[in-house]
Amino acid sequence: MELVVAAFFLGFFPFSMPFMLAFRRLPAPWGQAAALLIWPQVGLWALAQAPSLPDGFVAWGLASALLYGFRALTLRDLTLWIGFIALSSWGLFPLLIQHLNGPPPAMQLLGFTLPLVLLVFLGDELRQRFGAAFAGLPGGLAQPLPRLSALFAVTLLAVLATPLFPAFFTLLGALLGASASMPLFTLWALAIWLIWSWAGARLTQGFLIGPYLGCASADLSLARGWLYAAALIGLAGAGIAFAGGWL
């Protein structure tokens, strides 16, 4: 029973549908942020109650993560992209939880979800200015909105588990621990990590690169920019502070 609950709340295929339906309909940004923070924690709690994690269950999670990562490659709607990347990252946790060191697993899961929460809020900034957060509409934001674009790019790096951010150390430490006993699953997880980078590059190209085709719009204020920057600096600081424990 615990594994069924975990599969549901971690969004294993086909259990992703209830989460995605709810996530798309929740009010942005606060409702979507709450869903990202709370929903997977229930699945992680259920994993902790399970007496063991069969290899078949771990493979199910990895297959789901791979599917959702590939799905994100084709998406231009930022809300859908966030939802599928979230599901892809949660699908790795049956593998990761067996090899985690350092902070409690619930905190390490936050390392994956908090950057997505920041991206939800940045997407809301885009919707307020352009009516939608859709890659290519209007596109080319780097020149007219430099502060918003810079924060968007750095937040994407945090989402994609790049160095200095907590998700990087969680993935690297756990996969190093799993490499000896579960080499095939480790390579599978590394491939998913690479697909995230590909999906992030496509999203960056759609939002930030190219000619700007929209109307004049105000950039983030300095105060709001520093608020987002402080959150990102805090995430990077957490990654650096706990890197020794993770690895």
C-alpha cells in the first residue's frame, strides 16, 4: 500500500494525471507553489514507510522520469514545463533515497522543488507583462528585460541541478553511492539529468534568445529583483554549506 501511495504522489506514469490537472488549474503563483512543495512530500513520506523498494518499483520511477523529461522537450508553455520537470525529478527519488547522505530526504527534495517554485513566480511576472508565459511569445527577452531574463536563466540552472545548487549535490552524491550496486540504474538517471539540460536549453532559447517581438514592458524593479536574487543566493549557499554532507 505504501508503494501505491508513493507512486501516486510522486507522479509515476500514469498517476501523473491528477497532479497535472490540479497543477494547471490552481491559481498562480501561490496555489501552484503550494502544490509543488506539499504534493511530493506525501510521496516521500510513503517511501519512508515502505519496508523495501523493489528494483521493479525503482525502474518504474526511472521510466516515468525519462518519459516526463522527454515530454518537457516539446513544451512551450512554462506551467506545463514546470509540472513535467517536477514529475521527472520526483521519479528519481526511489533510486536516490537508498543512497542519500547529509540532510534529511525531505530537505533534499526541497532542493528540487524550491527552484521550481521560484520559476512559477517568474512565470507569473511574465504573464503580468505579456498575458502568457509561453516560449517564443514574444521571445528575445534578454535585451528589453535584462533583470528578469538574468533571474530566469539562473533559476533554470538551479532547476536543472547545476553546480552550487542543492539538487546538484543530492544527485551527484546519491548517484556516486549507487554506481557500484546499481550501475544500470545510475546510467539511466544520468541520461535523465542530461535530458533536463536539453529541455532547459530549448526553453531558454524560446524565452530569452532572438529578436524581441513584443511591445514595451517594464523590467523587474530593483527591489523585486533583489528579492529573487536573495532566494537564489540562499539556495546556492545551502548547496555549498551542505556539500560535504551530501558527498
